[in-house]
Amino acid sequence: MPLDFNGATQRPPVELPADFAARPLFGLLCAAAAANPDALAVVDGSERLTYRDLLARIGRAARRIDAEPPGAVAVLLPGSAMGLAALLGCLVARRVVLLLEPRQPAERIAAILHDARPAAVVGDGGEVGVIPVAALVDGRDEPGWTPPDAFAPDEPAVVFFTSGSTGRPKGIATSLWGCLHRAGVNLQVWRQGADDRMLNASQAATHASFCRFLGALCVGSRVVLYGAATEGLGVLRDRLAAEQVTILITGPALMRAVLPLPGFDAAFRSLRVLRCGGAAVLGADVAAMRGVLPEACVIDHSYASTEAGIVAAWVVPRDFPDHEPRLPAGYLLPGQDYLLEDGAGGDAGADGTGELVLRGRGIAVGEWRDGRCVPGRMPADPACPGWRVFRTGDLVRLGDDGLLRFVGRADQQIKINGVRIEPAEIEAVLRRVPGVTDAAVIARGGDGRPMLLAYVAIAGGAPGSVPGAAPGTAAGTAPGTAAVAAGCELPVMRAVLLARLRAELPAVMQPAHLMLMDALPRLAGGKLDVGLLPEPGGQGALRRLLGKVTGRG
């Protein structure tokens, strides 16, 4: 299907140059600014940068980061116009950028930096050894500097960190070509232009968000910044209205939260595109959105990943049947090859369900390990130079209507609020606590709203459960682990476990419930018997179940 099928047909299509993704980044930004250098480029809560101002700050940041020792640069991306300018300046200086969310736990950031080995760190928090963003972008210009050559099409440029199945965060290295290619898809789907004002309410330090910022600035749009983790829903409402936002990117969870609130129907009046994705979008969600969005506003949904970019996308037609509880993923995009592989390694066929395997140029160039890029799970395709192969782990099927539908995972990976989560990483944190003998994390919950449940076996313990801490609450001081190892009371062990989770994992990876058990139910071969894991609460039933599992009666 055409990328903008069912889309904003009242606007002219976006005509991008054939070599758009291969052009130097600074040249694309300069070309976008040339049409109207005094147009607003980036707006945050305190600054309003024109394209002229933005280019000047990008140039200063590029010159100054170029004077740092060679190597990758970690950017703890602040949600500000200055932070975006610093990030783009590092790329103009041809530095590989390790993009991090600064509001993650300090221990997690430290572990990532230890493994990634950047030559410099840029941030906004005043930490020792961190280059302040203001020092890069402010001050007087320094003439006489020439930007280095642009990134090669298959060279790593931006590294995004996701939850890893090995128990540690994983760095996915993407090329600037791949990022611009993904940005171009968005531009064409939305028919985005210089008159658009885009607000991205999703987490900023992700592949998807970075590509949206990149695309908007390459066509002269206004980027309106908003931090969902630090700014309230009232700020979102006011900023949508004040800037007359035309393109809103968010997830279904945030939309469910704002739709009943007063004032949002008025704030949505200027919207012409709502990009809602990153998690399961339900038919009921779409119906609720239609009730408050302008008549002409289209709803765009897509299926994507950090490794693969956008795989499928579509604009949901108003007459789409409502008998499916979960929206299809979309139409497969051109430009790469697709295979639905059955369990035996063969083709699942036109009507079958299989694991989606991709082959193409836009796939991530590798994984970032020990300060360098290695192929990882994205090996080169020997038949097509510049192409790579990626097994998504997603079980999908292709309907007779041409729409791809997500069925499940071939492994344990899950998504919550658009963030990919590997349960193994949460389990690894739990297993490092003295006194823990086993741990398992699963997702339960229907209607596209999964909930993380953690099951922990402790030496000499007894069953119980405690609700997970609310995101953003203070962890306090953890009790001494020596007492835990010796067999202290359950409340102390719960406190220790919750403190470790808060210290090492972001809020979205915090389990909703923590269940303490004598032992986890396992099959004869050692595999976890998920069917015997109890639901939260119901302590009497839980004790009876544990009696059967452990033989304690």
C-alpha cells in the first residue's frame, strides 16, 4: 500500500529526494532552515529557538565536541532545546552517540557507561566528569572549523539501549542512514511539512523519538518538547493548545489517561494526525479517541522496533470493522524482504502464523559491546551487500486484507507502555540479592494492558505478596543484606528486594506485585511451570498451592 493510504489526502504528498537518507545531516538541516531561518524550530518550557539559533548552537556543539578525545560520546539527553542541539552537534562532528535517558536509576546508567566505554559524557546534571550541555551550545562562535565527512551509510551513528535478555541493558547501534530512512517514512505517512507543529509525548531517548525529531527538523517543522516523566498532564494540555500542535505522538496509556480530563477536547482542536502506538491499541481506544478528536484528524498506528525500524504502518480508516479487540499492526513497508518462518524453519505460508524474519538495509548495523560495534543478532546478508538479517522474535500472521497482525512472542520479551522489557534483566537484579534462590518475572493482564509479576524464592521463606512501589517513590535506606542472608523476617526481605529494583531499574520495569515463595513450580525438565504460579493476593490459596509444590502440606 502507499505509505499515506487512508491518510491526510487534503494535503499534497511529501516529495523527498531519492538520496534523502544518504545526505549529510548538517546539509539537510541547513536546507530546511534556508526557507525561513526565523521560523521556530524547537520549543520547550523555557526556550523558543528559531532555525537560525538552532543551527548556531549545533555548530558550536560540533566544534567543541570535536576537540574532545576521539571516540563515542554518551549523551544524557535532557528534555530541552539545548539538549537536542547538543545531540545533533555531536552527530555533525561525526561522533557515535550513545543516547541515554537521564532519569533512569544512577546504577543502571553507570553500568551502561562502564560497558559502553564512551570517550566523553554530555549531560545537564552537573556530575563530575560530565560536559555540561550549556558549555557545548552557548558562547561565541569560533570560525575556521570545517565539519568532518558525513557518516557512511552502514556506519554506526546512534546507539539506543534496550532491556537485554542476558540480564544487562543492550546497546543497539543504528546508522544515520537508517534513522533518516525511518524519519522519511513518518514524513510521508503524515505528509509533514514546514507548517506542522509536532509534539512527541513518548520517551525521548528512543530510536522512534529520535527519528521523529530528525524528520521534523529536516522539513522545517516546529518541534514542541514535553517530558511525560517530569511535566504533568496540565502542562501537556496547555502546550498543545498554546502551540496549536498538529501532530501528536503518544501511546495508548497516556491517551486513556487524558481523554476523560477537562480541556483536552479543546487542546486537540488543531490536531490533524495522532500517531498512537508503541503498545497494543484496542478497538475501544480508537472509538474513545474518535469521540474527542477533530473530524479530520487521522489516527496512525505502526509496528516497529529499535533493530528493524518501521516494519508495518497504516492509517486506521473510520469504517474499519470493530470486531477485532486489538488493532492490526499495519501494511508491510516496501524496501526490505519478509519471511514468516514456522517452527521447523520453513515458510509458514500465506495463511500461517510464524516468526517474522527481516532482511534489508534499514536494519540496525549491530550491537554496541565494550566500546565497539559488533554484528550481534543482525548479521550481514551475504547475498545483498549493505543488507542485514534480523529475527524479530515476533509471531505474526498476514491477513487476506494485507494487514499484519501481532500474535505473540517466540520468547519472553514483552512491551509495556511502548518500552521493550526482557524479564531476564529484572530476574538478574532479583537473583543478585543474598538469600534469593530463584526468581521469575512474567506478564499477565488482558486487553493489551500487561502487568509485571515477580516471583521470588527465598531461603527459609514463607509465602506472601506485596504490591510494587509506585513509579517515582523514594526507595529509602535498604536494610542490611547480611541479616537477610541469615534468614530475617519477610518484611525486611521485601524491603530489600524493592529497594534493589528501584535502584537498578527504571520505573516501567518495576513489577506491579512481588510474590515471595518457598520455591518456584518447575516441570521435570527444570522449565518454569507458569500455570502453577499464583495470582497476586489470596494468601490462603497461595499457601495451599505452595504446600502441593514443596511437599510441606
